[in-house]
Amino acid sequence: MKFGGAKGQYLLGRVLSGPRIQAVGQRGAKDLIRVIRQLIGLTLLIAHSASAGPPGVLDDPHAIGAGNIEIILASVASEQGGEIGVEGPVLDLTLGIVDGFDFLAVGSMGHVANSGQDEPETGLFMTGFKWQPIQGDQWNASLTPAVSFQIRGDDLTAVNLTLQVERNFRRFAFGTDVVYTWVNDDTHTWRAGVYGLFSASDRLQLLGEVWYFNSLEAIDLGLGLGGGTLNQRGEDLAFNLGFDWESPLGVHVLASAGSGLGSWKRERIGWQGYLGLQWVLDGSAP
């Protein structure tokens, strides 16, 4: 997150859904395994379709400017309910078409270890644009529609809309990021949060954020015994701390880490981390 600049549109955070299902009977077990994989694919899908900025979950509203190109190569890991999810490599590309309008594209591979058993890899691709109608020294705001495609897995598709607003106070900035996501299996999620930025120097920026996430969550079932339902909502509240440091070579090092503050109807997020490198190409340079 740079004052007057932007980062790629990528979400650190929930790379796995953490469903825990107990089944009795071969047919029921197969159906539940299918649901588990769909939920894992869904959460991975949301992670990319949600407009977010490395190294945090939440993003600022700044477009990168006409002719500029931003490239991020990163990896993400997260643990929740005994499951560890890893995404990487993640390739994040932003193109400044005109001032206040960016084209976005993200591609990645995701892998989840479910209770010690490896799950199949999931490939994802997201594309969309960021439109920043409000640009100023104090207030900035943007709207980001995007669509995500699961290219390996259950072929899920998600469409989301993100609103970002930020207020600058010299070396400080405070903002909010809200996103709603609809998935083509008739489910939906939404995420909202607030963040703070501090420009410690010309090369170093510090960030802190708190965010809330609401999505479908599978619960424990006892088939044939009057077990529960698969359509309850799960909730997470978490935080991240991170930094964006520009090296003397001009490459940005992006890193963050955090943990869950609380979760409802599922296990609390144990830990999460992000590490990436960012290159910014100035389109105005000869």
C-alpha cells in the first residue's frame, strides 16, 4: 500500500475453509467429500476474486497511473482448524490503462493439507478492473468489479464487487475495504475491514489491519442420526501486521503475518503469512 500508488489485487488470508465433517455410509461419505472439495475451492476462489493488496488482506483505493505496470510474485500460507493451505506461486499483474483506471489479472496454484491428508491442487485465475472516481490529497475512493475462474478443481466461478475508501493525514492514512462475492453454486460471502498505514520513510511503509469474513461453512454431521445441515454461515475476525520496503534496487519486499481474534461456527484462524516481491515499471520513463 503506497500513498498515491497501488498494489496488485490479491487477498492474503483465508486460503482454506476448514470444514470438519463426520459421515457414516459409503454413499454419504462420497457426497460429503465432494462438498469439502467445493468449499475448499470456493474459499480459494474468493481469496483471488476479492480485491486486496499485498501484503495485507485489505487494499487501498489508489490506481497506479496511466502506462504504469505492477508485477508481484508471492506465496501465502495459512492455518485453521488443523488444515494448512499454501498458495504459490502467485502472479499478480496490474496495468494502468488511463489515470484512475487499472486492468487486473491474478493467477495462482493452491494446495490444502486436510487433517494430514493432501488435497488435490487447485488453479485459479482472476481478472477485473479498478476505477478510482475520487482522487485527492485527503480523500480517495475506488470501485473494483472482478470475476474469478477455477481452472483446476470443481470449475467454480465467482463475481465480486469491492468498495475502498481512504483518508490521508500526512504520513498516516486510514481506510476501509468492503467486498461482496457471489459464487455460481448459489453461495455468497462478504468481507469488511479497516486498516492504518504509516510512512516511516521514503522506502518503508508499515501497515496494520483488522478484518471480518463471512462464508458458508460445513459442520459436523451424523448421517442417519439426524445430523446437522451444510448451509450454516461461519465467521472470522482477524488481524495482520506488515510492511512494504523498497530496496535500493527498486524491488519492493512485501511481508505480513497475523492471527485470528475469534471465529464463530468454525475453528479460529491459527496463523497466516504473506511474502512477495514487487516490480513497478514507470510508463512515463523514456
